[in-house]
Amino acid sequence: MGVRCEVIAPSMIPRAPGDKVKTDKRDCRRLARLHRAGELVAIRVPTPMEEAVRDLCRTRADMVEDLTRARHRLSKFLLRHSRVYRSGSAWTHKHEAWLVAQSFDEPALAVTFGHYRATVLARDAALAAVEADLVPWQGHELFADPVRRLGAYRGVTRMGALTLHAEVCDWRRFARAASLMGFVGLVPSEYSSGGSTRRGHITKSGNAHLRAQLVEAAWSYQHRPYVGPEIAKRHEGLPPEVLTRAWSAQLRLSGRFRHLAARKNTKSVVAAAVARELTGFLWAEMTAA
């Protein structure tokens, strides 16, 4: 009809605590007044292709959750029967060989173990299939440059970079890095009045998929700064200024992780703090001229 249209974020629409009546007419009037006053926050509507790739990335996240649940069921079943793996990290090739060697005298237990193992293998295959479908999109003209630039940062694989860009799409719609940090819910909650300042846990509001990806990437900064073979491969062909920014981020975040870990008992809190700073570095990268 040729009418300019904006999509408004429902969670950001101001509402009076005492307003307990909801009708379409009252909503229309309230929205019109708020829009005239500039109090409404408009979202960026993704293109059909961007939304489709985002849904495929979220499908991968669902497959990862399903695989994790299946692995937990299998490990807890083995634990109930005193089968504990003590030769290193679980779910490696060595651990897989240990699982294959397990046997049970009771036929019912053997069948139960077989079902749990089959479920884990099926979830592994489903995850591999989704990741294979995502690989071609990493080189698509719409995603290739952001994936390569985001992949220069430690903890951000090409698959993770595709997920990050598919969720954000337009990084420049955030005027400041702090706005993006608030969008992913990594900023602390606050209740301050007068001279008192009280801050609590992170808000966890906004995009949970993006927040999970950033926190997962932040865990890699618990180790010393280092450019390994995998990161070096992702650095191939990138401009020097991108590599400089990525190395500066690694120096800063690795030192930050060690500094905070020495003061905090819970490392998940440290990972969330580092993820917040990593968000700022990635925003600066994607908005650099």
C-alpha cells in the first residue's frame, strides 16, 4: 500500500505498572503516542535468506543440545553401574574405544547400553549432517567476508562466525558496543537509587543463541595467547589490520581471564565477563571502516 512500516520490539515497549486494561483501541493510542515521542525501538527485519540461514544455525544448536543429553544419559547409566572412565577427557577417540570394550553380563543391561549408544551415534550423525549443510553458506557472498573476519578471533570458528553473523546480520545498527552487549544480555542488572549503586547477575535478556555462542568462545581465552595451526589457517588471506585487532583482543582477553580467575571461585562468571568484552571486540571489527 506504499505505507512506511516499522516492526517494534515488544519487550522494549514502555508500560505503566498501574495499566491493567488491555484493548486494541488503547494499544493503538499508546503506540501512536510513544511513536510520536520517539520512545519505540524498531528492529531490523532480516531478509528471507538471512532468516533461513539463521534457522539452520539454530537447528545445529538444537542438535548439539540433543547430543549432550544423549551423552549424559549414557554416562549416567555407566556411572550407576560403576563404569567410570579415568584415562583422560571423555568423548574422544580413546574414550570411544573404551565404550566399545564395555560389556554386561545381564542381557537387559546389555540391551539398555546398546540403545543408549545407538542414540548417541544417531545424534552425532544428525549434527554432522547439519554442519555439512552449513558449510556452503560460509562461502556465500552474503556471509563470506563477515565469517572470515570474525573467524580471525580466538574461539570463533567458521561455524561459530556464521552463527554470530546470522543472528546479528547488521552490526552497524548498534551505535555502541554497549548496546550490543545489552542486546545479548551480558550486562549486569542494576537497581540504583540516590547514592547507592547495586548491581546483580547478568540480565540474560535478548538473544540467547548469540549469548551462548559468545560464552562458548570466551572459554578459549583461559589459555595463554597463542596462534595455533587452526587459527593460523583461518588467518590466511586476511588484511593485516584484521590480524592486528584479533591479536590485541587475544592479549587483552587472555590476561583478563587469568586476572579474574584468580579472584573468582566460579569460572563461569569469569567466562561471562570475558564474553562481554569479546562482544565489544567483535562489534569493533564488524563496524571498522
